[in-house]
Amino acid sequence: MENQYSYYNTDNQNNNTQYSGGDYQNQPQHEKKPQKKLPKVVLVIGVALLFGVVSSATFLTTNFIGNQILGLTNSGEKAKEPAAQVNSTELTRSSSVITSDVSGVVESVMPSLVSITNMSVQEVQSFFGGYQQQESESAGSGIIISQTDNELLIVTNNHVVEGSQTLTVTFADNTSLEANIKGTNADNDLAVISVPMAEISEDTLNAIAVATMGDSTKLNIGEPAIAIGNALGYGQSVTTGVISAVDRESTTIDETTGEAVSSGVKLIQTDAAINPGNSGGALVNAKGEVIGISSSKLAGTMVEGMGYAIPISDVTDIISDLMNRETKTKVAENERGYLGITGFDVDAQSAERYHMPTGVYVEDVVKNGGAENAGITKGNIITGLEGVDVDGMESLQRELQYYAKDETISITIQIPENNGEYTEKIVDVKLGKKLK
């Protein structure tokens, strides 16, 4: 607030007494006219007026000189800020303009995003202690990254599609189509899924677009970040924030020890809200370029605004590899191939206790079955199928549903040695038919 000063001006009149010249004593005596004395009140007022004139003149003069020396302006004019100078060189001043409207960016990016619904079957414990299969539904997001003559390719998180029986993709025009898994990479939590081009209508093709990829290696801390995804399964929504940090190390909690274990994956940290369902969605910059794939958030009563995304530039090669894999389509049950084993799960707790790898412990092999013919024996532990990690019978059976009888697949096994260690080996198995 500016200080406001009021100025008061008064007009002063002087009363002068005139005397005639000459020697006073030699002058003839004249009759003195009686002089009227000024009332005291009038005298006081006159002195006050005289003081006001002098004070006002002094103040105005001082004010004028101060303005000239200090470069100040009159109270009615806007002061001009002097340019900051060093050695007579004018310095530039930082901009204070912040643009918060991201509607244009969102409008350009939204056609390249999809919502993903995963219908899966899980084994849950019943009230009486047994286990039964129960269908469950989960939501996630995806980014359209490429189009071929036959397929539309979408990148997402591995945990979005994991365990799926049916994957449904919903596009920007609310059209929904079933998708197939192209390839997955659990270590980096990535997956590529595809939708056949033949099933996509002309109207939908006109409503969607391939995303523009940015360079996540050139991110600056504090620059704007926009997260778009299928939050809570309600459809696409937008949150905004900034890049809080880069190269954050990803950790997971060991179920056995309860300790945080580093995954070795470096992530982008942002304070843009990342909610369940955002996984697999886009983190974009102010240009509308995808700089990250939303992956997770740090939750807790003492935590706020800590979301994470996979840097797009760090996983370009992995995504390209997944895109070039053969699309997985489920085989009809009567045509499905079988390994020819019986086994049980080696979970994390058992693996810790008995110093074994997690996977499927081979309890027995079927005589002349695919597993026996490939050299798999009792005591081996199956840990992978066609490059996909296997952590139990459920995941093994889920992967086998994409392969037909007489098809040859690669199986990763762990072979026990005499010293208690295990040696990894990859064997080719020709799948057989289901025994009645």
C-alpha cells in the first residue's frame, strides 16, 4: 500500500506599521492617535499561518529535490522499476508467467490412449479352508504406439495384463474390442498387446491416433508433467504436476523378509496424481509427447504426491522386441498342448526355507510325454516358458493356453546339483495332447 500524503496551502498577510522620517525628539509634538491593539486571538492565528507557509514551502522543496535525486515519481504515476545493472550491462529478469491450461495438450494426446479391462480367474480360499476359482476384473490403461497392416499395437504394464483370461480395450470413441498379448517383460513391468486391424471400424480409426514419443533423457526437474489414464476404471482422466525427480530406484517388498529389494529399474518421480487404473497410461510433457509409462505410486499416511513412471527412452529397445514377437492367441481347449508333468508350487516362503528357486517343482513326468522326451526329470524346477517367468502352476497353465499340441516351445528349468545349488538350462519341448 502506498503512503498517501495530503498537502494544505495557506495564504499569509503582513500588517506593516509606517513611521515618518526625521529625528523623533526635534519633531513637533503631534497628538498621538490612539493605536488599536490586535486581539491576542488574531495574533496567534497570524503566527500560525506564517509557520504553515514556511513549513509547507520547506516540505515541498525537500520532496521535489528527493524525487529528482532518487528518481521517484509523483504519487499519481506508476513507478518505473529500474533495470538491474552490473558494470552498465542490463540483466534479464525471470518470467513470472505460468500457463496452467493444458486442455490443448490433453486434446491432442487423448486419441492415443486406451482403457484396458482384464478379466482373470484366481484361486481364493473358501470359508471351509478349500480353494475355488473366482473370476475377477481389474482396470488399467495403455498407449497406442504403432500400427501395422494387421495389428494396432498398444504398450502397457505387465501387471495390467497379468493372469488375463480376456483383455478388452476401449478406445477414445468408447468402442471396445478384445485384445491379444503380443509379449511381456515382467522384470521391467512392460507388455505389448494388439488388436486386429480387421476388427476396427473406419469411424474408430478416424477417432484414434498413434502417440508421439518424447525424450525422457532431457527432462528437467520442475518442468510440467501431465498424467492421463483410466483412474479407478472410470474412464480417462487427467492430473497435472511437475517432474519431481529422475532416476529414482524402484523397490519391491520381499514377502518373506519384509525388506525392500531394489529391482534395478530407474523411474521418473512426479507429483501428478497416479491412481489405480492409471497403470500403463501416459505421462506426457507440455508438448504432448509421451515421456513415461505410469507404473506405480508410493502410498501411506505419511506420503503424498509420489507417483512413478517408466522413462520411455530407457525401454525403447524392450518395447521394440515385444512388438516384434508373435501375437499370442488362445488355443481351443481340445487343441491345447500339454507338457506331461505333475507338480506343485514352490512359493517365495518355501524357496527361502529350502533354498530353492520359485517356480513349479516337477513331482513326476508322464512316460513318453513331451517333458520326459526333452530331458525334464523329477526334482527339476520349471521357472520359465518362452521367456516368460513362471512362479507356480497357475502361471504355467496360463502360458500353455497359447500353444497347441505338437508345437515346440522353450522351457527354462533349474537342475539341482550335489552341493545344493541349481543350474539353469533351457530345453525345447514338443507338446503332447491331453491324456484322458
